[in-house]
Amino acid sequence: MKRLLTCSLLLLACYRATAQNTASDELSIRQVMASQESAWNRADLEGFMQGYWKSDSLRFIGSRGLTYGWQATLDNYKKSYPDADAMGKLSFTILSIEILAPESAFVVGKWHLARTKDEIGGHYTLLWKKINGAWVIVADHSS
């Protein structure tokens, strides 16, 4: 009986630690996305890109297809959004965050750009990885 109680207490402690880590990880992801939103709204594309994995293996899937690499993704953003007017004001609505494992997460949401000439928006799915203790987007499918 004592062994069963000890095992039960250990399982409970592990569950609580996992729940706390999950909440902390979700908060970290939300903070990265808030920083991205702020950088975009300052017309700071390099700052916006800090939320992405700085690697040639980063994948971005958009209306023009698949782009590999952090620099190529930044270059595409610069072509599509050459100035603050084209960038407008960005807002993200996170619909769900699912922590898949201690170092990976899946986020689904909506994006909206309010610009002087128009408003556009769509949805995104983001695959996140915790690399060197920091959450970064490793794959982004935005439409």
C-alpha cells in the first residue's frame, strides 16, 4: 500500500510539473507572437523575423508556394511589404496552442492587416520548436 501511495504521489507531482511547464510554454509562445505583432506594427521586419528559426531549414508556405530559409523568408516579406503603408497594422488571434511535446508545439490562428487602402487577413498554422531554450517558428503556413 505504501508503495502504491508513493507511486501515486510521484505521478501527481509529474502531472503538476507538466501542467505548469505547458502553461509556461504557452505563455512564452504568446509573448513571442506579441513581440512579432509589435515589431510588424513598427515596420520592423527584422524584429518580426526574430520569432522564426534563423536557419536555412525554416519553411514558409504562402500563396506563392514553399520558401526555405530565414533570409529568403525575410526577403519575400520585404518585397511584399516594402514600407509601413504596405505593412499596415497587424493583429493575431490565436485560436489554439497545443504543446505536442516538451520541445514542440502547434499553433492555429487568424491574422489581420488593417491598411489605409484595404484590409486583408487569413489563417495560419505554425509549428514551433524549443531550440536552445527559446521557442521559435520552424514552419509557417499562412493563407
